[in-house]
Amino acid sequence: MSTTTLVHFVVFGAGAVLGAGIASQVNRNWRVPPSVPLPPASVVEKLPSTRDDLGPVLKYSSPGPIFDVLRRKAYVAAYDRKLRHPAWTAEHLTASSLPRGSDGPDGKPHADRGKSVFVEDEIIPVAFRARLTDYFRSGYDRGHMVPAADAKASQDAMDETFLLSNIAPQVGSGFNRHYWAYLEHWCRTLTSQYSDVFVFTIPLYLPQQSADGKWRVTYEVIGSPPNISVPTHFAKVVLTSKPASPSTPNIMDHSLGAFVLPNALIPDEAPLETFIMPVEAVERASGLTLFSQDLKTSARHICKTSSCQLVIRRFDDAQKQTRGRKMIASS
């Protein structure tokens, strides 16, 4: 089976929404809905935002928020109370935020992953909190939305990435421990080329067309009782910036790219460009507005200004040997 055939088998078999190597192509399992214009800013500002603004209908009760916005040392996240995992996470990576050496100025490690443990997030109300027992024998990894390796600046920052409010169920072998980890590493390498790297991670629930021709979203729920939803896909949306030239440090060039991966085994041979999707498609699927239209129009695609290649490192083989090789994708 050729690499191209293998990639298409994995992607389409998992119900992915991906095109074959170009950002504008959407497969038969998901059609991008027509664009819906947003209301003017003046209208948005006038929308009711507090209980008093909504009138007497909520005199005795207020349903409360769907998301809990969490500001951490290395990231910001919005926790979805219904799905019990992040609706999105956002990071700002720079060369200085990712210590390259293992030790700090005092000779001690900045952070040690071995000292971090998964814990329930006590900020989240108990009724909506993801619990450690929900993942026990679930068949899924506790997948970091913000990876621990992005928070090496301090032990406290790394510990916060192990809060269950930063975790979503992910397929382990072939995804969380492999291809997804390669993509996370690629995001970090961008800091050597750009002054600022902004990374958004978004769990997605995408429809598939059933045999009767109708479109349905089907996903597993884990826990006892079932509490935590298992996303069908995950998106990484990356925005980078750097000065347009040394003489114009205040004028920034931006690059932008969105990648949507099925929550399933993905072969190491799959080129990253296989998973390119339009940013607008991710926004519509998630119900989020990530960037202004002007920015999306003016930014160049990240695979045109940087090499969209992944470094494959397997640390879990029988001999505990490191195998490295690069997949060079056409740009």
C-alpha cells in the first residue's frame, strides 16, 4: 500500500474531514457550511451580558456559564462543563519561554515532568469536574491539550498542564504518543524562526454521512457514570509573527495554518500537509472566532513560509532506542 493510499485509508476510515494535501479541499464526510455574517460590533456590544440585562425571567435562577475560562502560567483555556474537557486552549510560545537547557541559572532543572501528576481541577465545580476515575481503564490516554513540554519555564507551570481541565481523551498508540506528539514538537520548533508563535488546540466533533444519507455526529462517552466526551478530531491552529524587516521592527509578517487530525491511529508516514484545513472551517465547526478576517486574508500559509515537516522520534520501541527521520512535505 502506497503512502498516499495508506493516509487516505486512515483519514477517511476515521471519518476525518480532510482533503488530500490542499487546504481548500474538503472530503465527502464534511461540507463546509456557507459563511454566516457576524453582527456589527455596535450590536455585539449591546447584547445582554448580565442577569440584570436579561430582565425578570431569571429572577430566581441563572443557568450559569457553559465554559470556565482558566488563566494559567503557560496558557489560557476554556473548560467545557458539558463535555468535561477544554473547548479550546491558547498558548504564546517564544524562544525565551522554551528553555533549551535542562538547568536554570541556579543549576536546578526548570521543570521535571517526572514530578508532575494528573490531578482533578478543584476550580471546576464538582458536578462538572473531570475525575481521575473517569479515565481509569477507559482505553484512552489522558491527552494534554497544552503539552507539558511547552511549560518548562517552571515546575508550577508544568504542573498546571496536568490538571484534568487541560486534558481530553485521545487514542494512545499511533496518536497521542506518536503523531500528535510530533505535531506538538513541530509547533515548538517554529520559535527558532518566528519571534512569536500562538497555538490554539481545539477538540472537535465532526459529522459523518450515514448509510441513509443523513449526517450525524457520533462519539463515545467515558467514565462511570459516563461523563467525559471523546472528540472525533483535534485541531491545531498556529499563528506566527516576525518583523517584516530589520528596519521595520514594528511591522509584522504573519503566517497562519490549521491542521485537523482524526482521533485515531495515524501512520508516521502521513505528511503533515495531508491534514491542512481552512481556518474558517475550524471556526465554523467549533463555533469559535479565532482571528479577524483581515488577518486571515493577509497572513501567508505557514507551510509557505516554513517547512511543514515533522521529526519522527520513537521512544517506546523494545530496545528503547531513538529513531529519527524527517518527512519532507512539498510546499
